[in-house]
Amino acid sequence: MRLLGPRRTAQLVSLLLVPATLTVAPALAPAALLGAPEGSTAGSTAGSMVGSVLPRAASAATPVSVATARTVQDGSTATVRGYVVGQPTATSTVVTSGFPDDYALALADAPGETATSRMVYVQVPSAFRASWGLRSNPALMGRRIDVTGTLGAYFSAPGLRNATAFALADGGGGTTPPPSGGTDDYDSTYYAGAVGKTGSALETSLHTIVSRGVARLTYDEVWAALRETDQDPADASRVIELYTGESRPETDNGGGVEQWNREHVWAKSHGDFGTATGPGTDLHHLRPADVTVNSARGNLDFDEGGSQNAEAPGNYADGDSWEPRDADKGDVARMIFFMSVRYEGGDGFPDLEVNDRVANGTAPLHGKLSTLLRWNAEDPPSAFEMRRNDVIYERFQFNRNPFIDHPEWADAIW
């Protein structure tokens, strides 16, 4: 049973995991304190807890040593103080240079420690990776830091998971998660085979994951599904349209003016898959849209510029591209990324690929990649988009859009 509902947010998780006795004040991230560029990425955390063993750790307000943290792996919350000695990549492997990503840290009680048997492995949630991951901040090596989180196994070794705060222990500041999208909830389960990978290896792993055990809908079944996936949060009898953001009665669907119909965000002519069960009915890129606005978008690629659409202000089009309103840009980008990874030419379907062009015509290509990557960064996943991903996963197709859970994976692949 999932402990958090689909409308979970980074703020809620933080409140649930940080004890009332602990006050975490926003301050400079270590990137600024160490003279390195500062940054942040979206995310939130939730995960598993490991059974009790020895006496419980001290309150999270009082830092405990790495040695203590190693023996108290009981799911309690603690602040662990230790020196950054590398990045774990396997149970008995910690690298000290050439860091592959920003996902994990190894802490020890001595700055020069090399024995993994005297380390604690720290999971770095997506909200903290730009400021506390070693690939982005190699100058953290040798620094003593405080990390607050849940004492439990990570990489099958003593660990600290679901971190809610990081701070430099020697007069440094701390950070709290930014209120934006993404989630680490499925890293140890659904995405276990993908975590830590980049490039083509990550793309291949994600393709395997999102293609496994998928239920396929017919095109007629899509109507009912969209009434649930795109339900108006303020009124369950209505849906929210893509491009306009307007709320329409869920039963007012069809082909008439002022009705809503099924928009294929990856234009179905790009690969000529039509409405056949498979890519033509995949909920991860089908959205309710105003009939007239859907027609105006047609099969255009995505880019910026053109004339504003009279019926959907904030949307623009020219001869070869469509620019959605700002609130939908990230959604569109992540749907295109999903389709590119999900459909690789198997199952009799075309090999769909995102590319850095417009005017792709009927080729199984969709652009423009550089624009979509920027939109993905500028418009992180909203609560609506994250709920939609959950509903598709739990009730309909049983697969997830990984770029909603981990927006940073788009840059890691492309």
C-alpha cells in the first residue's frame, strides 16, 4: 500500500520526515559556500524503512557519528555527521573521482577513510543533487557535512535515505527542498534498473521498464480514461484541456465546436501509427483538447514563434511548429520524451525518435529537441501532471512516464 497520495508534494514529504524538534532554515547551498556554481533540481522523496536492530539513534537535532549510524539501521530519523569520502556505486565500491552522477554520497568519521565497512551511504534526493551531488560539486570531497534522513539500507549497505536536509558541519549553511515536481518514490523498485545510468544505457533501461507488463487500451476506451487522468481538481465531473487550461464537462466530448477531443501530443502522422492500439492509444501522450485548437495544432512539431492562436491565447503557430502556453510546455516536452523512449521499433510499431528539427512530416520523428529540453527545465512537473502519471500507472496502463518522476533524465539521455 502506498503511504502517500498522488497529490504528494516535496513540502509535505519534508514535513512528514523532519521531527518537530528540528528547525531547518534556508541558507546558502555548498556550491556557493565552496565557490562553485549553485543550482537546484526538482524532486521529492519517500521510500522504504528497514527493521529495528539496536537502540535507537539520538534525536535528529543532535548529530550522530557514522559509526553510530551504521549500527542503528532501524528506520528512525537522524542527523548524521561525517566526511564526504566518495560516491558509492555498488555495495563494496566507492569511487573518489570521475563521479558518474549526483545520486549518492559516502560518509565516514575520518576524511581519508577507504574501508567501505566504516562508511554510511547517503541517498541524495533529486531536490538536492545540483547542490550536493559529487559530479556537480566535486569540491565536497573531504568536507564534513550533516545530513538528516531515515536510517536504512542503501546499496544493500548501512545507509541514510529520504534525506530532508544537508548542511556543512563546519560553519556552513543548509538547504531545504524547493517546492517543485519529480519524485524518488520508485527509485528502489520500479526504476531500480535505471538509477545511476546515463546516455544510451539509461535510455535502454527506461525502454525496458516502461514497456514491461503494459495494458493497452482501445481508442474508444481512451475517452473514459481521460475523464479520470485529466480530471479537474476542483470538480470531478469536468476535465482540464491541454493548451487552453479550460475546464469542460467530462461528457462534452466529440467532434463539435466547443467540445473536447483526444489530442495526440506526438502527432499520429509522425510515424503514421494512427489510432491503432499502441502508440495511437497511449495515455502518456493523449490529452483532452478543444476541438478547434486541436485542429489548429494539427501535426506541427514543437518550437517557439509564430502568430498567437485566437481561441487559445498564449499558444503560437507558424508554418512548421506549435508553441504551447507556458503552463503546458514542460508537459508537452515530457510526453514527447516518453514516446521516444517507449517505442523503439518493437511490437510492430515504428521507432519513434525525438530530433532537433521541425517540419518532420510523416517520418517517425518529432522535434524540436533543444527547445523541448529547455521547456522541460523551465516548467517542472506540476501536482496535476504527477497525479496524472500515478493514475495511468495505477488504474490503466501500469507504466509510468519516467521524465515526470525524474525530469533530469532527459538531459542525462539527450
